[in-house]
Amino acid sequence: MKIVIIENELYLAQSIAAKLSEFHFETEIYSSVKEAMAAQGDVYLLSTNLPGQNFLPLIEKFKEKNVLLMVNYINNDTVGEPLKAGARDYIVKPFMIEELIRKIEHFHNYRMLQERNRFYEEYLDHLYREVECELEPENVSLPVVIRTNYQRAADKLALKFNRVKKNILTLISLEESGWKEKVAALDDEHIGYIIHLEKLKKNEREQLFELLEGKTFILTDSSSEVETPFPTLTLTAGNKLYDQDEILTIDEYVQYIVRTFQYKFPDTELSKKLGISRKSLWEKRKKYDLFKKK
């Protein structure tokens, strides 16, 4: 990791650089903002005590990086306005090098988590792109039991909740041991996403309902047979995709194959693989609105 130090007190800058090098950081030192504008670093350690120099343009240019302020005292000019401009944090001189490194590593870990979450969101969007879910979080009041013919439709609703609600969504599978402890641990900051109610025996369901009293949750039931004391909504997926836990009808299978492979194979080959004529394939496209998007 490369740290750019912008400090007009040369001795202080060299001292910081020497200590950072002991922790295997690469450093560059600049005494002026103008020179530092061309620097390429991961962290910009910026002194706010630079007489006659405007350091706000540097912050604005590198605000996607980690701009960390070194300040002699805290006021609007040294901390308030720089943070508004995009600086990430500040440290008051004199400081321990360990505290500086802690702040640097904290932001680095934060950025890594951001990138990881972005990847997971994009991958889940891709994974659930074909799953229909007509319910929107804004139209669903919690707690609620979701009765669905397709678990992935409920999963997609939960993913939407996870994005729009400030609370944290906690996954609890009733197929796994330890679910009672997890349900009991739910608090005001956590929404329980509890799946597979249909897997529980009657006495276990009664225990679950007792534990859920006063808690906020989404509980899914794919059997549509379990009675609960909580508000219930039905979520029916009209375009069930292939799921290894269920058997599809012939029509559902054809829909899945066409939707999944229509951009990979021409219609002649696709109809051959399905064992139907091109005319029959065209009729099914029309029936299920499966025409290719241009």
C-alpha cells in the first residue's frame, strides 16, 4: 500500500515515513498541495497546517481514495469542511503511529467489504433475474408469513428488503439445528428471514410461534397448509425455474429451457434438443411470451 504524505514540516514528514516503512508501507513525501496533485497513492496523509495553500482541491480529486487529515486542533476549517469535501477521517498531532495504522487499515477493510458486498449484490441480481416477485417491500408489513409455491420468489423479496430497510436481515433455516437460539436472539435491529416452516413438526411449530412473539420477521411456508397466528400473504411465482428440490411439468421444463438457452442456440437446434418442431417452439414462445429481446 502506497501512502502519500503532504506535510510542509519536513522533519515530521520524514519521521512519519520512517515509521510507516517499518510496517512495510511505501511512502512519498510532498511539501505542497500542487506537487501532490500528480501523486498516485492509496492513502493521502494530508496536513491541514499548510499556510497559504488550499488543500480542498486535493481532497476533491482523491475523495475516492482514503484522505486522512493530520490536524493540530479541531475546528470547521481543519476538520469540518475537509470532511464535507470528501476526506475520510482525521488524526490529531501528535499521534502514535499505531493509531494512524489502525485508521488506515480500518478504512482499507471497509473498502474491501464494500467491494465484496457489491459483488454479492450483482451476482444475486444475476442469479434471480428470471424469478418473478410481484410483492414490493413498501407494500408488505412485518411480521408476515409468506406462503409461496416457489422458495426463490420469497428469497427475492427478502433480498429487496435487505436493500431498502435499515434493519439487518438475519437468515434462519428451520432445517438446521440451533434455529431456536437464533430466533430467540433476534432484536429490534434485526429482521428474521426464517425459511422452511413446512419442515417443522407440530410441537416445533408451536415453540417457534412462541419465540416469534414481539419480533420482526418474514417466515416462509411452501406447503400452504400450516396455520399460523401471524398475518399471511400469498406469493405465487408464475415462471418457476428449474429447482433440484422439485419436479417440473413438461410445460415448465420447456419454458425453463427456452428462457435459459434461447440466446445460446438457434431455434433449429433448440427445437431439436427439446424434441419438438420449430412451429411448436414458436407456438410455445407466443403462449408464454418468450420471444428474444433485440
